[in-house]
Amino acid sequence: METFWSIVIAVMFILFFCAFIPSGKGDCTVCGTHGLTKDLQFYNFKEIASAHQPLKGIGYYCTACAGKVEEAAKLVAVAKANAPTQTWPATYKGKVPVVPGSEQSRVHSDWQKEKESAREQLLVTSVYLFPEANAVKQIEFDKRTDSTGNYQYTVWRASGIPCKVQ
Ligand SMILES: [Zn+2]
């Protein structure tokens, strides 16, 4: 009899703790199919600013959606490889050799702890959105203080104007 109640209590404990395991982890980011996490691949598009990420950015996806995700990943990889190397800060007073009419609207990175990562994300996002762009001008940084509990830190956001130069 004692064994019986031990088993009942053990089962109740297991059920109680299972309720706290996040069930969303196995959902496919693209189609929402719930599957076993081990069958899903994890993918993120963090090189691209979240507002412009293909699909839903960061998450797991199922094998049925793999083609769609890989296609998007290829475009991100192309953007990464073609990130503009010609850049000018907003403080630059000289003449930038911009092809007339090639300027796009200002692109923003996400807020990041590293100023350099914000800048990198701006460049990749710029060419991802405008594959014609080979330069980014008027680059500037916004700065603010974020906190996690008592820990305070500075975060940076980069922005600039994608354009084409001769
Ligand atoms: Zn899916």
C-alpha cells in the first residue's frame, strides 16, 4: 500500500513539473506546427535588423518549411557578403560621389550593446533591403541607457542612408 501512494505522489510531482516546461519551444516559427524540438532546426537572422528580418526572425522551423527558410538564409548570406565598405559619417562635410537618385530612406539597426555590432547590422540590413546599394552615408548613432535589475549599460543604434556611389 505504501508503494502505491509513493507512485501516486511521484506521478503527481512529474505532472506538476511538466506544466512548467515551455510548450512553445517546439513550434515552427514559420507555420506554427508543433513538433519535437529535436526534429526542428534553429535559425536566426540576427545580421538583419528585426524590423526587416525575413520570416519571423529567430526560432525553430520544421522540415516542411526548411526550403523557405533556406531561401531566406541565402539572401541574408548574400547581403552579408556584399555589406557596403564605403561609408560616411553624418559629420562628414565633404562631397560624397553619390549616383543621383540612388539615396534610399534611412535604415536603422536594432539597439545593441556593442556600437560596432550596431554598425555591422546597419550595413548588412541596408544592402539586404536595397541590393543596388554599395555605400551608406550619413551614418549616425543613437545612445541610451538600458538596465537589467541593478545593472546599467549603454546601448547603441546605428542608422544611415543606403546609396550607390560611382
Ligand atoms: Zn513549419
